[in-house]
Amino acid sequence: MDIAIIGAGYVGLVTAACFAEMGHHVICLDINKQKIQNLQKGIIPIYEPGLKELIERNVEDCRLSFTTDYQLATAISQVCFIAVATPSKANGSCDLSYVFSAASSIAQHMKHQLLIVNKSTVPVGTASLVKQHIAQILKENNTLIDFDVVSNPEFLKEGNAINDCMKPDRIIIGVDNPDSAKIMREIYSAFTINHDRILIMAPSSAELAKYAANAMLALRISFMNELSGLCEKTGASINDIRIAIGADQRIGYHFLYAGMGYGGSCFPKDIRALCATAETYDLDLSLMRATENVNIQQKKVLADKICRYFNQFDGVFNKTIAIWGLSFKPHTDDIRESPALSLIEILLSQGAHLRLFDPVAMPTMRKRLGDCHQVTFCKDEYEAAQGADAIVLATEWRQFRYIDLTKIIPFLRHLAFFDGRNQYQPKEMEKLGFAYFGIGIPINHSHEQLNTQKIHEQNIIPISSTN
């Protein structure tokens, strides 16, 4: 089938590449000329495992192309997917300006029957509003063209998006017209050969289902994070709690990891948008607001631990802190609302010097922080640890789990390790001499004993990642 994808962002590119891989002919449109020029040259604007190779293969096989031309995109397509950004407004509601802008451009250039599919995450009722919007433009242009608007929300996890798209848990299609439903089934037929995962429902249900899914996952994260504070006060371990409750088949283990809070492009804005939508119906989603408030506070927890620790050493000011991991989760370069970014901003405001490393998110963080004399971007985790007063593990990249810390110890000013993702065993860290701080992990050492973890600065020598 001939398909146009409007929006060459994260969702648009992944969807376009996967549709092309399944045999569709796809043209991906974006109004950003530089982005399209780069894509035509093989330069991918985001990091996602497997995406670059998928795009290159399908461009070479002439199943995938890129353009800024709406007239071309609509002329050669039977179906147009809208996959543009829906950022938060100041009041938390969803900004639909990009969605309506794309819909307007499609309507202005329509010359034949089209099925328009909204893949962006949008509030309940958006499909109906977009349909009315397009119908009004066609009427003003004295154009009689049959069209329909359906909802098809995405459920992609950054870092695993290709697999999520190619092997979906479910494909939700919000549609009222049987003919439109038939077309959507045809588009996804190659994705459902072994098992029919397509769920047909009303557009409003499809739109709300996306928000509900993200809200449920965010709720589980905030629940564990809030419980982690109680664990630290009572001597319980959040890791033991996770295992205990996750063993209950009604609960399961997914999204039960305590940490520094959630971030990224979806959970924060979708929770806010869901609450804002409810307000328009005079409803208060108090549980969702609590989820967001817990997350906001959780992003400050590790910074508070760091500041309390360094209070015995004249405070955080002028201390050097290594931060391992910058993206909001592994396998992506996305730092939007990243807990690591929140931590960085707090520590910089306290006058700390930071040595940063992330396997893929260094360019995006450089762009975000700009020219800051308090920040050093390092080539690897070993270089970041050089001369540090503390190490912070902020993103659970796999490579950070297998570091020989005994080779790093001689190059630290203080043996202080702040594990924002509970990747290390507290007892093992304490055997190495570290003052270890996790999330929801009982602390066995006292602040009075922490001075024993100080190392003489004159013993610091350069470290190499090849050690």
C-alpha cells in the first residue's frame, strides 16, 4: 500500500521504516528542510537501535523516501499518518497545533480519496475535531472528496521501538467506518500473521487507551518510588519488596523498579494532558496528580543524598562529581525530562563541577547545556571518574554494571557512590570501602564513619579506560 507519514520525528521515522520493511511504499514528510536533506543523505536525527540500518535498506530498495512536499506526499498515497509532536502547554494540556497544521496541509492538497490516521498521542475527541477541521477546509475550497479520520496510537518504547513496531503486543484502531477498518487491517496484515493483535474500537476509546496505558505504567513507577522512601526509614529493601509483590501474578514485575523517577517524551506530558483533559469535564484525577507529584519529588532524592553526604566536607560547592548516564533510559539519546538532567541542574546550581559520560546521549546533552565551565564531557566512564569526589549512576546502561571498580578506586577523591538505579549490591560496595547510597536501600554506615572513605587527593593519577 502507498502510505505517507507526516512527521519525521521519533514515531514517524520508526513507523515509516517498519512499514517499508513490511513491503509498503512509504514517503515520510517533514517541514524541516534540513532534517529531510539529512535523511536523504542517510543522516538519522535520533538514536534508536536498528533504525539507521532499517532506513538505509528500505531507501536502497526504493520502498522509503523523504520529502517536504505535501502535494507530492498526498498525490501518491492512499493513507496519510499524522505522527507529529503534541507537546504540553503551560497549563499541562496537549498542544494540538502541529496536528491541526498537518491536517490543514493534507486538506489543502487532497486530490483523491484519503484515509487519514492520527498516530500522535492526543486527547479524547481529537479524531472528531480533525475530521471536522478537514471537512471545513474542503468545503471552503469547494472540494468534494471522500475521506475518513481514524485513531491508531503508537506504543513504542524508546530503545526497543523497532521490535515494538514489528512485533506489537496489540494494534489499537479507533474507527467508526467498516471500510476504514478494512484498510487498516490490510496495512497491518503483515504484522499479525501469527496472531491477530488488532483491537477495533471507537476513536475516543483508542485515544484514551494510549493515555491510560502510559498513566498506569507511570503510576507503578511512582508507587515504587514513594515506597522506597519508607523502606529507607524502616530498614526494608525496595528490591526485596519488588520481588515479593512481583511474584503475585496479578501484579507482575514490569515497571516495579525504584529509581530517580521517570522522564522522556511520553509519561510526563501524557500524565499532564490526561489531568488537563479531565478538568475540561470538571473531573479531578487525583491519583494521576499524585503520580506526577511523586515523580517531581523523586527527581530531587539523589541530589538531596549527595548534598547531605558532602555537608561533612564543606558542602557540594567545588566538589567534582562523575555522572554515568544522561538519557532518561538506556538505548536512547533522548534527554527530555531525564532524571539525570534534573540532577545536573541541581548540582550545577550548588556550584559542583560535573564530569559526564553517556554511551550515546553526549551530543544531545552538549546541546542542552551549552558552554558551561562547570561541565566536562568525558570519553568514557573511566575518564569521568578521574579525580571525582563521588560517582553517580543515573542511567542503567548495561556497560555500567560490569566495571571493575577496584581499578577506579585509586583515582577517586572520596569513595562515595550514588546508585540512582540500584544496579550494584550494597554489601559488595561497602566491602570495597564505598559509602554506598541507593534508592530504597537501607544504609548500614553512619555519617560519622564516612570520613574514613576519604582518599588523599595527592594520590590521584591519570586513569585509562584500557586498564
